[in-house]
Amino acid sequence: MCVDGSDPAHLGANWTRMEALFDVAEFCGSLVCAHQGARHRQHFRAAVLLANEIIEDCVGENVPGDTLRQLQPWIRRLTEHREGLIVERRDDLEDEFQGIDEEQSRFRVDDPPARLRRYRNRMDRLMAGLYLGSTARDKEFLERLLSSPAVVSANKSGSARLVSLARDCLVRLNSQQEALRTRRPLYAVRARVEAALSEGHKMGLEREIEFKRCLVENEAKLVLRRLHEARLRRDYSAFFKMVERAKEKFESYSPRLFPEQQRYLNALYLMVARAYIDPRNLTRVSADEDKCKALLRRLLGLKGSPRLPRDPDLAWPPSLNVKRSFNTYRQRLALTNQPLEILWIFHELCKLFLEIRRYDLARFYAKKTRDLSLESNHEDWALNASHVLIRIELAQHNRNEAKEAAVTALESARKLNVYFLEDFYERAIDYIDGLDFGRLSDDDSIAARRKLVSSLMTADMKPSMDLLLRTMESVPARRRMSVMPGCKPKNQKLGLPTKRMTVRSGPPKDFDKESREALLKKFAPSKKIIGWLDFDDYD
């Protein structure tokens, strides 16, 4: 059952709503739901055929043409009665989607349990290093071994023995650590160390910390400068790799050594937002209209010429390991409450969901990114979120939604007062208006060739040709026009049917082999029978 408060752009809910309306004989509403947001035309075509079939089954084929007109009063009365029943029960229904975004979401922002787990793990490593020394590495190895799914192998007895030994060793190390901690508590150790320090030693430690702060800040400035140089060179593959390293490096320093950590991280996130925007500058290729249009297609996520730059060169690098990226961003999202970092993570989640074709989740996080960026007054990320929405809607062939996202992006570009962005999104709106979605969705090249071949056939040959084309549908598309089921091509030399089942050419010719065979054939002994006459030679 579909609730009125659900997302109207959700394709799964739309299709469920269409089926529910079809089951209660609401064919008009069913067709409207099948047409809205449908990715392929065959969905709408299937809904029309279903409605026609039901009407023919209910009314019949051999009835007068005004039968439906005569039954219209009864249909109207039944419709009013059914709507009255629905209105009476609507108040009793519960919203099954209430709270689903907050409770069932896998990606939670600023999750206290995740922060607590991270704090406990860090303290466990610290205590193990303090009391166990170098044996703490063995303890960390055993913990990773027990939590790894690869510990279970085909040798079940060996795996069970390995797990049992690892658990025994881990229990022994934990007992040893607890015994040492009981003998020498942490507060007593720290009190002795601080009492042994003199005033001069303390001042020396403070000066050393100040020196380390200067070194860390200079290193952070150098990292940002290198990132900026990579962005100016348009080396986006190296840029995004350096972004991950820079973030890990900035977060590895303690707040005592790096008090300006958050300011540098915010500068990093803003630089990433600008790097996503830079490739949309079409003024460099504005002289060549064809190249400009092809580049626009690539930036909107549509297929273009293979000679144009790849996606990594257009600041849209694919993920090498999607599962690991999801785990990384989930952990980062649970441990942060900074708006710019949340916007960056949401944008990366949109890209990952778009890459694995989970368009509903990609659309959800794109809209969430846009709303949060507008609330926090970060137009750069609002523009990037609108651009991701354009790519999502174009991937699902939704013209109106894509145009609406492009208009929103144009408004953000005007707020940023960047000329080339305004030009890009004006071109994008015009291009979306003239885009042929039918050619992108249903009418592929194979279907177009089939229609052309069928139209060229005469009336008596069309059934046979349609049967042949339907038979070829069982063959994969890459071999569909090469395999001929049920056809035996003739050998042109002998005039007899051959055993070949394909129209593809054979392997490439070996001219050296053919020349050797011709030479041997020339000097080979004659196989003619003496006294035999072939009268075909005298025709």
C-alpha cells in the first residue's frame, strides 16, 4: 500500500502504486503512474496493453460500440462508493514510512555509539602499548585475525583449531595486561613521571611542542600548495588521491600539535568543491561547437566521443573498491559533526550510489546535500549536488526533473557570480530540452535495424522475417547479427550448403602459408587418370 507522503519520484513506489490502481480497475490513474518517471517506454506500453486486455475480457469483442456509454452510470456509482470506503479507512492507516530515514539509515551523522567505540579502541591500543610493549602488536594481530571473514576455510577442522588457539592467546594476553595494570595503575605511573620533571625540563618540553607545531603547520601549507598546483594542472587523478592522503595526514595530528586542524580541513573541502566545478568551463573549446557539445554530453554523464577526456580527467574519478569506500565514508560520517565534511561525504556517497546504479539512494543523498548546503550557505556544494541530480535524472531519462535540477544549478551559479558556470548550465538546459530520450532508452541500434529490415520485406516474407528476428533474440546482443539460427549459407565454390553457422569472416589469412601451398601444388605430381576425358572442358 502506498502512502500519500511518500516520495513521488521513487520509481519502485510509483510502480507499486500503478499495480495497486490496476488491481482495483483504476486504469486512468494506473497509466498516469506508469508514465511518470518511467525509465523505459515498455513500462507504459505494458500498462496500456494490460488495460486493453482487461477491458476486452470484461466487455467482450462482439458487443455494440455504445456498451461502455450505457454502463457509465453504474461505473460512476461504483467509483463513488469505492472512494467513500477509501476515505473512511484512510484515517485508520499508519504511515509505514515514518522515521525510516532516521532509524533505518545506514549512514548516520555524528553517531555517539561509533564515537564511543573509536575511543575505546584507541584507549585499548594505548594501554596495550604501555603495559605489553612490543607484544601489543601480537594482540592487535590476533584481534584482526578473529574478526576477519577469511579465517573460515574449506578445512573446517584446521580453521576451528586456528580460531581456538587465537582465542586462547588473546585471553592470555588480556590477563597479562590486566595483571600489570593492577600492579602499576596508569594514574600512579603518570604521577611519578610528572613529579620527576623539573621546571627547566618542563619549559624545554613546551618549547619542543611549539617547534613541532611550526613544523606541522608548514607541512600542512605545503600539502595544500601541492593540491592547488595539481588542480591548476588539471591532473584530477593525482588531485583526488592527494586529497585522501591530506585528510588522513591532517587528522593524524593531535589537537595539541595542530590547533588549526579544522581550518585547514575546511580549506581542503572547499578546494575539492572547486575542483569538481573547474571542468565545466567550456570557454576553452567554445570555438569548436561540435567539441563543445560533445564535452557537454560527457559532463552530464551521457556517452560521447571516445577521443574526449575520460571521467577521471573531468574530475569524476570512479571508485576502485566500492565496498571499501562505503565503509570508509560510513565511519567518517559517524565521527563528524562539521558541515563542510558532511557535505563532502554526502557528495561522495551520491557518486558511489550513482556508480552502482542505486538511483533512489543517490537522489536522496543529493537532495540532502543540496538542502544542507543551502542551510549552511555553501553554494559550491549546492551547485555540485544539483549537478549530480542532473546526472541521476538523465540516467533515468527524466526530462522534467533534469531540467528542474539544471535550473537550480543555474541559480547557484548566478549566486556565485561565475560566468562560465552560467554559460554551462544555460547550454545544459537547452540541450536537455532537445534531447531524444526515446533513442536513449528503447530504440537501440539493433531494434532500429530490425525495424528497417522488416519494413523492406514484402508482405509474404514479413512473417518469416519476424520469426527469424524473434529467434535471434535468444542470442546475446554482441553476436545477434553474426549467428544465423536455422540458416545454412552456401559455399560459393562448390554450390553446396556448408556447416558454417555465422556470417562473420574467418581468421586472418596467412599469406606465407598460402604461398607455400601454391608452390607445392604447382610442382606436385599429376593425379589425373590416363585416358580420362572431361567433356565439361569442351563446353
